[in-house]
Amino acid sequence: MINFVLQGHTYAMDVQTAIQIFFPNKHYYNVEEMPKEGVSVKSVLTESRAEAYFYQNGELKAEGFAKRKENADEKEIKHIVKEAVFKALYSFTGYMPKWGMITGVRPAKTASELSQEGYSDSKILEYFENRFYVSHQKALLALNVSKAEREILLTNSPLDVSLYIGIPFCPTRCLYCSFTSYPIDKYSKKADEYINKLAEELTFVSNKIKGRRLRSVYIGGGTPTSLNDGQFAKLMENVSEIFDLENIDEFTVEAGRPDTITKAKLEAMKKAGVNRISVNPQTMNQKTLDIIGRRHSVEDIKKAFYMAKEEGFKNINMDIILGLPQESAADVENTMREIAKLAPESLTVHTLAVKRASRLKENIFSYDLTAAEEMENMINISSYYAGKMGLAPYYMYRQKAMIGNFENVGYCKKGMESLYNVEIMEEKQSIIATGAGGATKLYNPDKNQLVRVFNVKSVDDYLSRFDEMIERKETALSSNKW
């Protein structure tokens, strides 16, 4: 538990986010008076500067200051409030986070926007390093990813649209997962009804986007392949029959869990025109698979991967998570060695984020989580092996409550970039999301604005309130502002 007091301002969230950089996964309380026990921070804003003081059991341990410019706007004032807290906690811990003060999820998008404003590469690096205390290595990563993303964005047409199809079922719920997902064994009967309703929504969307080019389709979840062979084949048939996929650039299915991948499902994907799939091990260490609640072996991962190769899939992504409970850097190196033997075309490296709705968060004190310094070592190992496999970073995002305040990075071979992943990060294209939990983003290029339209998260609500979901989309898609 960490308490903080505000004096001279009301920017509680900015103070809390600065504290979270150094002390993640705690409880944070904005209180009126400084407590005499425990850990606390006092944030003060004066006419000339922002001040921050760090206390343990009432004893001052560290302080930080940031100068206030004349006529500073609110954005700048929030920045110096956060900066003062950051400096105080850096002074106390002696640890400088590699991403510095940055807590936003899309640093590469920031780099892209700066480039569009006329900043040179050196000025972009300077912006990250001087204003936010970002390490040169991470600033360079943001810059390089932004360049890779811009290559894809330059091929966008104003009328292009992408489609997300959500299948919110899973075999089991993994320890770290916070996604809305439902155990397929309990929802197997409702899965048929769900697929039928989903087909209705897809048909509605297809009619609404006539005259636009469908550039990419992404079927995610949950675990789409947790459906049985018949249900999955029906889903694939529906998509290929409802939409014109002849000119599509990318059709991805998040196959995910290797224990759900069958030859019949791979054949159904191939027949529908799927050209990119994910086979996600998360780790290649059996002890960790058991801890996180995976019901498959390392050998099952390899079998699923080779089965997909035999079916002719030439762009296979594999996801791993760094910082899983009880894993060391040596375990990560073993994972990377095993993945290197498989040589996937794409690799997505996630840093564990302890999310509020996960079982890991609920039982956080039962697990030993990775220290920031160890996480940095793990990231370096994954980056080294990605380069060794000929994979380069092409997209990146960050999440709250990530261990060490690090990042998730997508690596791939040249030409194997996921268009959908870039579009969802950069938010420069309309993406229509269907199914339970779908979050549609309609992009207006003239104003560089997004309109969001949400489907309900629950499968039961999606089925019972289906007409309401269609009405929401009807209102948004009938507008000519996207």
C-alpha cells in the first residue's frame, strides 16, 4: 500500500502513474494527511516548480523537483508534477527505468507523429531521452518501429477497412489472462447459437461496407480454435461466403493454444484463405506451462507447429511471455533456443502484465514475480534470438502494470508484418469489431479522429441483446464521417 498527498494541485492520476513506474501492483490511496507509518509520497505544486517528497514511516528519504515554465499549459504542468515524483523515486531506488517517465501504450505512434511534424530522427531521439528520460536503446526501438509501421500505413487507402471477429471461448483460463473468455466445455451448446448470431452481424457489416476494400481480417479471442471441428468449419465457411476475400492482403486466425489445433481446423482455414496463423507456446518450459494452467506439453507445441507447416502455412507467429511465475533468464533462453529450432516467420514477445481481472492478480502473493533487472535480461535474450532468426521489430505496444514498465514487441521476417497489428496500434484505419467484447474503431482521416462503438462483453448478453448491438453499429456506420 502506498499513500500520496497532493498540495497545490489535483493531479492525482499523474502522481499515481509516476509511483506505479517504480512500485507496480500495489494499492494506491490519495489521502488528506501524511501517514506516520508505511510508504508515502507528497506532491507539491508552487508558482515556480513541482516538488515531490518520499517518506518511509514518516521519515523523509528522497526528494525531487521540476521547474515550472512561465505560462505553462495544463499538459506541461501535469508533466512536471509527474517528473518531480519520478525524480524523487529514482533518487530513492537508484533504478532508472528504461522507458523513463513514459507510461503511454504507443511510444512508436508518438515517434510517428513527431516525424510528421517535421522532427528529424536525432530530434525524435532527443525528445524521448531528454524530456522523458528514456534510454537511448528504447528511444531507438520506438523510432525504428515507427519507421516499419509507416511503410505499411503509406499503403493505406481512405476507404480501406479491417475486420475483427471475436470468439470468446477457451479450453481453460490461463493464470495471467484477463480477457473476457468462457470455458468451451460449459458453453459448448451456446457456441452454435453464438456462431449463428455472429454470422448475422457479419452479414450486416458486409452490407454496410460495400464500396470499401476489406484489407485484413483477424479472428481472435479467447481461442477461436477451442470450437470443435464442425463449429470451426462453419465459422470459416461463413466468413468466406459473407465477404469478398479475393483482394484481401491478410487473413489471420489466432489459433493460439496448440492443444486446440487439429488437422481439420487447419484444412478449414486453408480452404477459407487464411494466410497467417498464431501457434502460441508462451513458454517452452513444461514446469511453467503447468503453473500457468496450460493443458498441453512442449511436445504438443512442436507437433502443432509442424502440422501447420505441412498444411502449407507460410506465415506462422508464435507468442511468448517474459516474466511468467518462477521463470528465470535461463528458462527464457531455453524457450528462445527451442523456438529458434522451429524458425517461425513471426515472433511476438510480451512482458507479463499483472491485470486486475486475472487469477495472478487475485493470488499475487502466491507467486514470485520477476525483478525489473532480470526482466531486462530476459528482453535482451529474446531480442538477441529474434535477430539471430532474421526477425526485426515492426510493431510495439505497452500496457499498464507491466513488470519493469517494459514493452511488447512484434518481430518478423521482412514482408511478413501483420497489417492488422500495425493498424490496431497506429489507429489510422477503420476496424470493425464483431462478436462479444468487440470494440469498433471508425477512423475519420480528415479530422484524424476515432469513433468507438462497443459490443457487450458477455456471451449471454451478446445473444440476448443482439438487436441492440446491430442498432449501435447501424447508427455509427450510417454516418459518412468515416
